[in-house]
Amino acid sequence: MRKYLKYFKIRRIEVYIFAKQSAFDLSVEEFPYTIKEQKLSENKTRFFIEKDGRVIHESYLYLDVFLLGLLKKRRNPVIGDCLTDSEYRGQGIYPYVINQISNTIVDSEKRAVYMVVNQDNESSIKGIEKAGFTKYAEIKAKRWTWIYLNKTIRYLNKN
């Protein structure tokens, strides 16, 4: 029972929404890894890099994220839940992977790609900006289950 109670707590969220409207050329001479793709469901695809049988980076692409409904952008692709193994951080893996995923979508589907990041996650923000994303909005709210309360939305670059 206790493990389910965590889903019913009110949580404070303070996030930036980043958007990418067009493909971006991230200057990398030669990327030494292969990005693999694994479709997990209709809504979720995993992109990952393995080295010596170990996952050193993974990012997920979601086709519907409830939070973007606050911006009237629901059912738009969102890259999230990205993680690079601590041994491989600082090598440009994260921006390269999210750039490749987002460029593919922008080129093939002709629509924007979004990312949601906590405002205090400075290293992730640097990687997102390096991959050609721009800050679109800032959301502050309290979330209870799937309901957002006391929400404040500030658009930073509404195109």
C-alpha cells in the first residue's frame, strides 16, 4: 500500500520547456558510437548506446506528454528521461543523441520537438541548448496525480 501512496502526494514542479522547430547541425567530426532504437509502445521509443554490453546513454521519445497540454501542445513529440553514465559525461553524447532524434522528427514529420527539464538541472540545460533547442516556456505548478494546481506559465520564446 505504501508504495502506491507516493503517487498521491502533491509535488511542486518548476520546469523549462525547450522547443526545436528546425534541424540543427551539431558540428561533430566523427561520433564513435551507434545509436540503437527500441520501440517500447505506441507512445514510447528508447534510444540508447551500448559499449561492451553496458548501456552508457539512453533517451526516450514520447509522442504524448500530459504536461504539454498546459501549453496546448499535447500530442507533440517530447524527448526525455535522458541519462548518460557518469563515466561518459562531458563527451558530447547527450547533445548528439537528442540532436539526432529531434532532427529526424523535424525533417520527416515537419513539426516541433519538445524537451522538459527541471530548472535546476544546469548540465542538462547546457546539453539541450547545444543541440539547438531554445527555451519556449517556464512552468511552475503543484501536481497531484495528473492534475496541475496553482500553475504559472510564462512563455519565453513563443513562435
